[in-house]
Amino acid sequence: MNSPSVDAPVVAPADAVMRGGELPRPSVGLGAAADHRRPRIAYVSYSTGQYDARTFRMARSAIAAGYDVTVYARWYPGLPVTEERGGYRLVRAPWDWRLAVPGLRGAARQRLARAMAGAPTTAAGGAGGEEPLALPGWTGRSVAGRFRRWRRIVRFFPLYPLGWAAALAERAEPADIWHGMWAGSLPALARLRRRHGGRTIYDSRDIYMESRDQADAGMPGKAILERLERHWAQAADRVMTVNASYADLLVRQLHVPPPIVVMNCPERWTPPSPRPNRIREALGLPLETAVVLYQGGLMSERGIEQAMEAILDVPGAVLCLMGFGRLSESLAVACSIPRYVGRVMLLPPVPPDELLEWTASADVSVMAIQPTSVNHLFTTPQKLFESLAAGVPVVASDLPGMAGLVRGAGVGLLCDPTSASAIAAAVREILTAPVEARERQRAHVLRVAHERFTWEGQSAALLDLYRDLL
């Protein structure tokens, strides 16, 4: 199962799928039916709801604070439409862009209703992506090539989010607070508030229009998309984000008041003794083999290719790539290339409630995110805090977002992420230290996490925001 601290999923019964091409509606959860007086929070997660650890943490905190919680996510074939998780429901709606186009909407609704009628009765792993999927790159420079690339960008934002918003409006129940994740949730936030009332929060986990394909969309198209995001963001009651640098950038880009900052830190966790050995066991590696871990989205510009080259210059170590994304298939093929065999290995993503135990079995975490966008320059990725929470030192990009934290807290080494040799040198420096020094470093990393980077320390600002809005 792909959720933290949850019970076995219970899926909506077959008769919940309506006839006549209408999309299925969720059954009412027992918690909401038993107590209508509790304020309701709906998390609108523009993801499949499988690995969205930040949303899961928020849901648990809200439930503990007395709120009734529902999480809405994107539906993919192979995933259940509705799950009952530990104290809250997860409800999925399709995200077909055709649902946003009046002339195509009817046929799309009928096709999706048939597909969702065959949804599984247990949660399935590995379908779809956890975070907003990146568009395939387009290198064509012709007019036709630029047009096709622009068409893909527009489908991804705003058409796919608009289609998802239309489907979600048919399934969502009223809520007092709609908490939307990523830019893809913005059309849904606006539509759900018009339909049901309530207050809205835009949780901007990145600088969307300065990330990946959107950053290179070109003018005047990029200006149009920026205006759309700004319009929807300004309509939200509050904007929040994951670090202070992003908050400053969002003020300038979206023309909104300073966003609330709630960092992407896991709950306080202490590794068992002896520490876990999950990765070596899964890959059949001897105890003396050092494990360098990359975990997260398997996509370009995350330093995966550079880390693969770097590991070839680190004797006695393997690079473990653990995650999912559009590079999954090509990386699986790359792992079979002779130069990488036995040096680069691939593991599927693991449930969020098991992730820290898997991470703790690594010797080093590598996050050589490339300086290819403003979004990357100032990122403090969730994997950084997960590594600290597991007591694992990091080799991170020497970029403004991560550098101050890593250097100031003494939790690892910084490197030029574009240089495989620089990455290798940093990894070797950590791995070749004496055993006692390495154990002291792990203890220091864990202590820093416990003192400065825990969800328990971040959730107070979130709950204050909810109380303020209500």
C-alpha cells in the first residue's frame, strides 16, 4: 500500500459508478456522517495521492486537531476511485484535458465513466506520477516544432487542471477550507469555492512558471500562462510555500502578500539500532558495499545522469535510484549497459511510511539538482529533509536554496552538480572517512533534524492558518 500509517483501503462499491456517462461520486465517510459539526478540510492534491507525503502529514495533523478531512487526487487506470485511509477518505477524479473543452466533454465523460467502473478493489502501486508530470522535451526549432511544444505546454497547464477541476466538481463534497497543492490545483480551488463556498489556500511547492518547460515557454505565451496563475493565486485566500526564498519570489511573481512558509519536513524519527539494511537486502549487496541513494522523481535535470557517471569513480559503492517518473524505463535499460551493471541499480518507490527506514539504510544521499531554472536554484527538496530525518549525510548542489542549509548545519557536502567528478569527490570524502567519524556525522545529522527540521515544528504554523481562516 502506498500511504503512510493507513488502514487497508476500502474502495467505493460497484454501484457507486453511475450510469449514463456520469462520473462516479464518492460515498459519504463514516467520520463525516457521525459529526457534521467538525470543520471540514479538503486537500486538493494535484497528484495520484500515492506518494504525496506532505499532504498526508497535513491530513494527520488536521485530524489530530479535530478537523474532518478528505483528500482529492487524480485518478489513473489501475488505481481505486475511493479509499478509506487512517481517519480520512482519499477520492480520485480523472484529469482528462478534454473535460475542459465543451465540444469534447460528453464523449470524454462517457469513456471515463466506463474506465472508472472497472477500477480495482485494492490500492495499486506504480500507476502514474506523484508530482505534476513533466512534459516530454521538444528540441525542434521549426515553426511546427515550436507549435507542437506550445500545444503540449498548454494542455499541461491550464487544460489538464481545468479538466480535473470539472471532474472534481462532480465528486467533491462541501468543505470549510480547500487546501490546493501545486499550480495544477488552482482551477479546482476556484471552481470548488464557487460551487460550495469555503476558504482556499494555494500551496505553491515550487515556482511553477520558472520550472522546466514552463520557464522556456517563450513570449507571449509564457506571459499568458503567468497571468493565469497570478489571477487564480490572487483569488485564493492565502498562499503558502516551502521555504523563505520561494516566498520572496512568489510575492514578486504573483503579487500576493508574503506567503506562509511550512517546510517539507518529516515527523521526528529515530532509526532503530542496528540501523536498517533494506536497500542492500533488496539489491542483494554485501554489507561492505557502500550505498549512495538518489530517491524521488526519476526525471531529467535532477542530476541522475551526473550521479551515474560519478559513481563509476567511487570504488566499492553503488548508486541506488529509488523512485518513479518518465525516465523509469530508460533508466532500467541504462542499468543493463555493461559500464553501469553492478554500479547503478533501480528500485521502485516505497510507501511514504517506510521511506525513512529505506533511506536510513544508505550511506550517502545525493541530490545534484541542476541549475537549469530559477525553481531549481532555490529549491529545498523534500528528499533533503528526509535524508536528515534518517540521519544520512548528503551531497547536494551548491545552489542558493540548499547551500546555506547544508553548509550552516554541517549535514553534508556541496558540489558543482554539473560535474560528475565533483560529485564523485564529495561522495568519496564522506565514504572514506574513518568509521567512527562517519558514525559521529550520522549522529550529528540526526540531531540537527530533531532540533530544527521536524514536522512537529512546522505544523503549528499550518494549524494557526486554518484557525485564522475559520
